[in-house]
Amino acid sequence: MGALAEAARLVSGFDPEVWSAVVTSLRLSLSSTLLATLVGVPLGTLIALGTFPGREALRVALHTLMALPTVVVGLLVYGMIGRSGALGEWGLLFTPTAIVIGQFILVLPIIVHLSATAIEAADPRLVLTCRSLCAGRLRTAAIVAGQMRAGVLAAVVAGFGRVVSEVGVSMLLGGNIRGFTRTMTTAIALETGKGEFEFAVALGIILLAIAMGVNLALHFLGGRRR
């Protein structure tokens, strides 16, 4: 109980160390989710409405990549941007940009797959109506995606929930640098190892609150889709 009380004091007292990790986590997670949304929603729409060779194989691959371990993504990107990697001279390792790249790769399959699934649930008559009115492919895709925006937003929220709670990418690519790349999850791992249990619990409380908020958003959006 003492540790929990101290953790609550750190949260309510806006401890600088605690909230620095929170702000860093939210900033990086929102950035990677936004980038993945800009790429993933159009790709999901293309997969849902398009017909091209290998479409089903692509769907299977995306479904598989949704469960890709974060540490594997971290290792792959580390190999690319490390000193001996193809992009090593860019100096991206242990920077916020490196974390955003890793999280982008992690969340992109989720947003693409879930967006495609949401758009495929649209009434087939909507596409036929658009085509009968001579709407082009891009216009038709925009209309259908707009009509299914609750499902698309649910895909984006699910993606954000995935990256805000990951630890492998942030630890491997960010280096857990205080005030720079230290996120909630990496700080929890570090402080627990150091014996700073109260600090870790404080961050855990905030992370749990964020997770609950994400789940409530998904529940609300799921209800709107029905």
C-alpha cells in the first residue's frame, strides 16, 4: 500500500520525471500512428475495393504481420540504421526518429488490415451507386471510406494502443535516454530493475489509464459501426 500511495503522489504531484516519460511516449506514439494512418488507410481502401493478383495473399501476410513481435521489428530497424547498417551514416540510432520508424513499421499492418476489413463491410450498393453516378475510383474510395469512418477510426485507435504500450522497439532503437527517448514502458523496465518500484507503478497507473481510454474508444466506435 505504501508503494501505491507514493505512486499516486508522483502522478498527482506531476513529478517531472514521470510526466517527461509520459509526454515522450504520447508524442512518439501519436507521430508514428499519424504517419501509419496516412499510408495505411489508403492502402486498406485499395485492398478492400481493388481487384489485383495476389490480393488474398497480401491479406494473409498483413494478418500475420499484425502479430509481429516488437523486438523483431526493433532488431530489423537496428540492423538498418546501426553504424554498420545501410542507413548508419544518417545517425538515426538512439533518436526519437528511430523509434517513430520502428513504431510505424509495427503499426502499419494493423491499420491497413483493420481499415480494409471495415471498408469491406460497407453496403455493396454504395459502390454500385457511386459507379452509376460516374464517380472515379478515387472518389468512390473516398466516399466509401467516409461512410465507414467509424471502423477506420477504430483501426487507427487500435494501432495507437499497440504502439503506446510496446517496449521492444523503444528500448532497442531509442536507448532509453532520459528526457529524450525514455518512454513509459522503457522507464518502467529500467526503474523496476533499479528497485524504484514506486516510480514504475506511477507510470504503470498512467499507462493503464491510457489503455482503458483506448478500449473505451474502441467500444464506442464498435457500437457506432453497428
